[in-house]
Amino acid sequence: MAARNRRMMSENLKAEIAKELGVYDVVKNEGWGSVSSRDCGRVVQKAIEFAERSMANQQK
């Protein structure tokens, strides 16, 4: 049950990805609810890429 309450992505990671994708101003000013579904999908895609790279580096 405790695992359900844990966030999958840290707020810092989400903010860094949002900055990289150019949507951080929307997040900062209006919150994540104002970010388009397409941009949220891009954030998730970047986070998955980051996790995959991280896992690959751990296996080396």
C-alpha cells in the first residue's frame, strides 16, 4: 500500500523535462493541469528514456 503513495517521478525531474520541452512556463504559471495531453505524453516519453538510460548504465 505504501508503494501506491510514492511518486513515480520526482517533481525536480518533471520540472527539468518540462524545461527541456519548453512547457515549464505553463507548469509554473498554471500548473500541470494546463499542459496539453500531447505535451504530458512527451514528458512521460522523456522520463521513460531517462529511466532506460539509467538502467542500462547500472547494468554496465
